[in-house]
Amino acid sequence: MNAPQQGNGAEPAWVKAAASQSRLAFGLAVTELGRRDERVVAVGADTLDLIGLRGFIEHTPARVIDVGIAEQNAMGVAAGLATTGLRPFVCGYAPFITARSMEQIRNEVAYADQRVVIGAAASGVSLAVSGGTHHALEDLALMRSLPNMTVLVPADAHEAWHATQATDEVDGPAYIRLGGRVPEPPVTPVDAPFNLGRATCLAEGSDVAVIACGALVAPAVAAAEELARQGVGARVLNMSTIKPLDEDAILAAAEETRGVVTAEEHHLTGGLGGAVAELLAVRRPTPMRLVGMPDEFAVVGPTDRIRARYGMSARHIVDACLDLLG
Amino acid sequence: MSNREALLRALREQALQIRRNTWRALRAAGSGHMGGSLSAADLLAALYFHYLNLRPDEPDWPERDRFVLSKGHANTALGAVLAQAGFVDDGFIDTFYAYESRFGMHPDIKVPGVEMCTGALGHGLSVGLGMALGSRLQGKNWRTVVMLGDGELQEGSNWEAAMAAAHLAPLRLTAMLDYNKVQQSGHVAEMLGLEPLADKWRAFGWSVRECDGHDMAEIVDALDALPAVPDKPTLLIAHTVKGKGASFAEDTYLWHNNLVADEVYEKAMTELGEPA
């Protein structure tokens, strides 16, 4: 696996400001969009610093609306803004901005098909020390189940920046899953435009395919390197769009390898693994293993230890691949 | 007859027609929410034929005033007033609950003149707040009115929106409460009382006005006096009677949502001065 390629020009200012954190890259991208397009509005729920929107506030304070700790209201307000032709980005904590305002998202955003982009920081167990109340391990299942919704899971800060820019082309609602305060190792290039709805191949291989998203992409790449040392060729797909799903890439991976392993920082029900399994069960039944959070609530601890304890690490991906290949 | 008398007379006629068309839709469907539709009829007539600045032949006109029916179960009356105002054909009324109709139990944003899918209670005020913010951010003058039900004020999200609206003012935002005192399973005061309601909203930073929601002169005067206090959102508490205009359905939860057989329809229409 090659290190991410840098562009020829000087490193864009946002790269340093994002500090390898996708949540900050999202906020910087929203700020950039806001400079170009006066229809862009940021809506927060006491979350503007969480998302890194100080630059937007300094540039255009009127277009940054924080309604306080009230996610339901934030989502309704965003939908109302969208009906008037504005382009709201709602910024919140993943566990609250999804589950707390789920009915507003379903009705006013998805059902009413409004162009609202939801940036959800601190997803998965990125705030693992906060405990189960603050883990977001069901958000992909919730968002993926809504018609009209686009669901994006950037693998790092670079991809978060480009994915946020790419929502400019989305006509309806979109959900962007973001990390917390733990730095996310870069696995995608600084300058690669986001190809919405398309997986990117980070490693070639024809023995097994690892389809990963978000925080599990870097471990998937590391797992492929370990498998290569053991003589196993693993294809790694970064599935940064969960919906609409890149069916072609998944079907090709199933056809051209001996099985598929999915890897995500999400419950094993309803997330990326579920989406891939739903597709393959119908279109091309394929041996699969699912790497992710089992059906339980996590204990408190540092994020890396929680990931390791519940089976969301490079070692677990390697084990799943070897188990699959028998 | 003075202009004012002519206006009030025309609005009363529209309100009567909303009630008749409400029963017409209910009969077509065989059932529905009559209580909260009939209580809102006079308010809707005053809004659509006097207060709101709308273009029925150009429903997406960007400068239009916005109206959100947060108590979306009164969609029967909304469908009636949209037809009477010319947003949809008169025949729309007869499609209530019909297969593939856009006229279901709750408002559908795809219907010309409908601004949001509502009826999941407690959602409309937040949406209206977003619309009012959208008006201000774009330097526009159009106004937003949200009609609330009393039962739905039991939903906490209303109070999030109320607090935020006062904090984010000035906004051209009015909430109109159809205070008919009855919800699905009984009287509001017995289910989960709202009083002292005006004091609560004042404490949340709103100006509050009250009127008889069936007295057209009072409704028009209250609307014409908006905003009640500059720079504050206004709550207009309209005291109404659930099921107004059908004696058998008034002030009882039994006619919140009920079946409508032909004899019920005929009785209701007779009371509205139009023998079926």
C-alpha cells in the first residue's frame, strides 16, 4: 500500500487546520462552501466548535445559527430553511443528531425531500470514554433505512473535505458520518475529488475482498499488508458511500475473489455489512464475514482499546479473512 | 355595507364552505378528523382569504407568505381551503384517502400550496422558525404563520422552538393556536393541562394575544394587529370549539376522528344550512 499521494502544489490550508480529524475537515469545507455560496447556512446544536465552524462564524455570523442543545429543533429549522432555497448544513453529535431528531429527519428532511446535509461528529466509539450513552453505533442503520437519503462515511479528513464539497451536487438530503477527537490516520490522497456513489480500491487482490468504511479503512489497509505477508491477496475497497451503494464494485469483488469481509465501526445490524449482505444475498450469494460491533453496549475506555476489545481492528479483519478462506 | 362588513361576510361564507367541504371530504373517505378541522375553519378562512399574501396560480412564488399546518390532522380543512383558494381543483376534495391521492390524512408537500409534510405532532413550529429565518437571511419581507393544536403542545419540541424563536428574534413569525380544548382521548385539561398557557409563552419571550376563534371580526382584528409587539414572535391564542358547526360533534373527543356514514354527513350538512 502506497502512502497517500500529495498534489504538486502547496498543501491547502485546510489540511493543517483539519489536523487529521474528519469533523474539522467537514466544518472547514462548509466554511469554504459558505464563502462561495451565500445560500449556505450552518445550523448547530451547541456544536459549532465541535465541527470547526469558527471561520464561518467570523466570515458570516448571520449564516451560522446555533439553536442550543435542541437537536429536534435544529433539524426542523434546517428543513424550514431549505424550503426557502437556502442550503443548510446541520452539525451535531452523531448519537444525538440522528436518534434524537430521527422523526424530524424522516418527515421534514427525507419524506419532504429537502436539501439538508447532516454532519454527524463523534460517531462510532470515537468518544469511547463517554460511555454507551454517547456512542453512535446505529446511525448508519437509521440513515440508510430512509428513502431519498444519501449516506457518506469518509475514511479520513481528506475524504471528509471532498465528500462535503461533493454534497453541493446532491439534490436531496445527505448524511456525513464524522469522527471525534481521535486523529484519523490519512488513507486517501489530499487532492482526490470525491466520487459520490463509487468505492475506491486501495489495494488489489484476488483471494479475498475487504469492504470497509470510515475508521475501519486504515485497519483494512493494514490487514491487507499483513495478509500479503502471509501470501494472501486482499482487495481493499473504501466504501465511503453507503447509499447509494456501489453495487458494481461489490459484485465485482464477489465475483473476482473467494469471499467478502466487511469492516465498520457500527453494529453488525443494519450498517455497511448489512447493506453488502442484502445485495449479495439476492444478486450473488457469496461467503461473507462481518467485522464490526457485536450486539451489545461497549464498556468505557480509550477508543483504540474499545475498538480492539469489540473486534474492530486490523487483527480482527485478518482473522476474518483467514477464517473465510478456511 | 362597509368594506369591512363585506370582508367579514365573505370570510364567514368561506368558513362555512370550508366546513361543508370538510364534511364532503370526510364522506368521500368514510371517516377522518372532523373535530380539529371544524374548529380551525374560521381561522383558515381568515388566513387564506384575508391575511396571507399568496398566489394560487403560482404556488411556489418566492415572495409568498408561508403557512404551516402543524396540527396536520386538520388536513381535511386545509384541502378544502386550498381548493376554495384555487391551489387545487375542486375535485381534489373528493380524493380524500383515495388510492394514490395526494390528499391523505396529513399534508403532503407535493400538493400545491402545502409548505411541509406535517402531522407528526410538535414539528411545525421548528419548520416555521426555519422559514422565518430564511426570510430574514435573504432580506425578504414575507411572513410565516404556523397553526398549532393544543394537544400537540404536550410535545417538548414545541418548547425548544418557542425558546429559540424568541432568542433569534426579530422574525416575522406568528404561531396561531387552535385552542379547542379537546384531544384524541379526552379534554386537554384532563390529559395533560396546558394552563397557564399565555403566561408560559410570555415567559418564553413571546407576545401573546387571544381572540374568539369563531368570531370573524375578532380574528381579522387580531391578524391585522400583527406583530402584537415589534421584534417579538406572537402567539395568537384562538379559543375555539372542537367540532364547531356540528352540534353532535362539538366539544367531545368522540368526534376527534370518527366514521362518517351518509346519515352523519346529511345531519352535518343540514346544520350548515345546506340540505344534502
